[in-house]
Amino acid sequence: MHYVSTRGRAPSLGFEDVMLAGLASDGGLYVPAEWPALEPDTLRGLAGAPYQEVAYRVMRPFVDGFADPRFRELIAEAYGGFAHVEVAPLVQIGPGHFLLELFHGPTLAFKDVALQLLGHMFDDVLRRRGERVTVVGATSGDTGAAAIEACRDREAIRIFILHPEGRISEAQRRQMTTVDAANVHNIAIRGTFDDCQALLKGMFNDAGFRREMRLSAVNSINWARVMAQIVYYVYAALQLGGPDRPVRFVVPTGNFGDIYAGYAAARMGLPVERLVVATNRNDLLHRFFGTGEYRSDAVVATQSPSMDIQVASNFERLLFDLCERDGAEVEALMRRFEAEGRFVIGDNRLARARELFLSASVDEAATTETIRRISRETGRLIDPHTAVGVAAAEATGPSPVPTVTLATAHPAKFAEAVMRATGEAPPLPPRIADLYEREEHCAVLPNDLAAVEEHIRQLAA
Ligand SMILES: *Cc1c(COP(=O)(O)O)cnc(C)c1O
């Protein structure tokens, strides 16, 4: 499989190089040169198969460089650590309405599903090539732990995660700092999240440091992450009568990575009736699907912080297809967006997007009310991101086919919002029940690029 850039000017690359590169050299994102087909008979043959087998079948055409038994092993290792044997179980919450629980990984959110596999694949390629990388990242609380859990104990990777000292919750901090692995390094910066991001940018812009440390990132635009997310759409559809009955998916959306994986599944031939983009008050994408205008606004803080975005980085991948894969046109639109904060696509393109996508924006009151109502009706606690999905499913329904709303975080991960809505505190799952007793490992550094670089240099030596 070869991959091309959405901006059309970077060299076409194979899977491993795409995974190691992340972003393309022309600033675009890599996508497969063509979509491999999931034939109906192949899908029927997978009915009842374990998640790992579905994962292998769905991802195999995208991945070259990995020997067959090794690829199966990596999948087994990545998902062996999940707290549920099914990895991504379906549960019913109403007539024809199901939740796909994607939060059984080590950090209780759906990002583990892709990152656990990415960590193993990254490490495997690097070891074969005799290379080592330094993964650096900055977090405002939510995503750092998933990256740390993905990279911990991987021989060819060391990871440094920056967070703003005292500005993330204790639970978020502890999920990162209590990881006891020699290759994991937490750095609390005396500053804000913006300072952390500026330091990160400074490190990548320091060409000497970048080369010396072999800096790398595992961010959400990495194709391998998108690929790993295609699997659970297929897995869920198979349980609800696919490929002989289509399914509607509702996806709590921020950077558009998760729902783009659903789009990829549809392009590969999985019968998907509709994909519903569920946003919180940060409704950039809902407005786009309504009007064809893509325009960023100021970010507002909500109870579903992982969806508080003003730019949906993976959206460029869909745009590429809407522009008939004309990289020059995508580049022109993205340039306009960078310069003016907006662009508009034509009516026929918008109409094509709307054949598959529906959208809804859910405000804070409706999110809280949905958590409360689902608790009352089903006895189940759902997190605010999932609640945005459930409310969007209802706002865009009724659906003529089964609806699957993706449950992207465990309620205990957003306990305060759940508590506020229901009066009930979701218990910590057994695997992290002792989170508050574990020892923390973290350095505290000033908001100073030279100091941070020196610290990393010393620990990486
Ligand atoms: C990251 C995240 C999302 C949004 O996913 P995207 O791929 O960025 O659209 C939704 N819910 C939770 C809990 C997340 O962590």
C-alpha cells in the first residue's frame, strides 16, 4: 500500500515511513492511495470472530513491512492489556440504540485503542532498523497518559511529556506520574499549557536538538492511529447484522480522527447508513456540514474537554476526497484558512458530504440532562463526551437502522461532571483503584527552552 499527501507535493511513501513521519513534508496528511475493499463475503466470514482477528483482517492491506505472524503478535500484545475480553463491547441503552465501549484500555479513553497498537508498531519498526526515537508531547491533562501508556517499556522509544504545573487535575497528573517505567519522563512546567506547547514547538524548531534526540510525536494525525480505529466500526457492525444490514454511527468529535476512521470503513465497503458528527458547543464541524463554511471561532471550555477544539486537524483528509483528491485545491483551501480563518466549499461538494454525514451540536445543559436521563433509564453512568454522542443521536434520529454511539471515555475519568448530573460518583475501575496511593515521578522545570532541552539530553543519554 502506498500513501499520498493531501497537499499533493510530498513524496508517496510506504506504511512504515508514513507512521514514522506523522505529518507529510508539504504540510499535508497521508492517506492511502486507494481504499482496499472489504468484500461482503470476507465480512460474513468474520462474524463472531474475536476483536484481534477482525483487527488483523481490516488492517493487513494497509500495513507492509511487518511479517505476518509478527503483526498478529503485535495486535495480541496491544489488546491483551484491555480490561474487557471483547476489547470494544457493545451494550444496549434503548430500542435499536447501542453504546460501543471504547474505554477499557489503560487510561480509560478511546485513544488507547489506537495508541496501544501504535506504540508496539513504532517500537517494532525502530528495532528492526536499529534506531531509537525520543517522543515528546505536551498535554493539558487529557491525552498525555494515553501516549505514556503507549510508549512505556518500549525499548526503542523514550517519552517526555510536558504538563503545566498545578493546572491539571490530580487524577490526570497521577495517571501520568505514577507510571513506573525507565523510559517514561514527566516534566511539570512552571507555566501554562500554551507555554508547554510553545516549548514543544521550540524543540522541534531547534534543528540541532531535533536531530540529536531524533524527536518524534505520536499525535492524532498519524495515519496508523486512524487505521487502528477503523477496526471497531467493522467489529460493531458485524454484531448488528453487517454486512447485510447497515448501521448508523454517532461519534463524539473533536479533531475528526475517530469519525474519519468510520468514513474509511464506509469507503472500504462496510455498509454505513450515516455517520453523525456530534460536537459540543465548539461546533465548527456542525456549522460546516450545515453551511459548507469552515470557520474557526474562539474555543469555549466545556465538560467534554477532549472535544474543545477550534481546528479539526484530520478534517483535511475528508476535504481531500471532497475535492476529488486534488492536492493543489486542498492546499489552497488550507492556506486560505490559515490566512483568513475560514473557507467555503461549493454546493455540490457539500451535498456529497451530506449523503453520508449528519451533524448536531449539543450544549452543556443538554449534556448534563442526558447523563441524568440515561442513568435513570438504564442505571448506567456515561461520561460527558459519550453524552454528547447520545444527545446527538436523538437530535438527528430516528434512524431506520441500528444506531451505535461511540462511548469514548469511562465515566470515572470525568467523575465531577457525572457527579453533578446524577449525584453519584462513578467508582474507579479496579485496575486504577490504587491510583492515589502510588508513588509519583516528575521533574519540575522553569518555562525555559534551554533548561528543558538540557534536562532531556541528560536523561536520554
Ligand atoms: C479525543 C477524544 C474525542 C474526540 O476524538 P477525535 O478523534 O479528536 O474527533 C472524543 N472523546 C474523548 C473522550 C476523547 O479523548
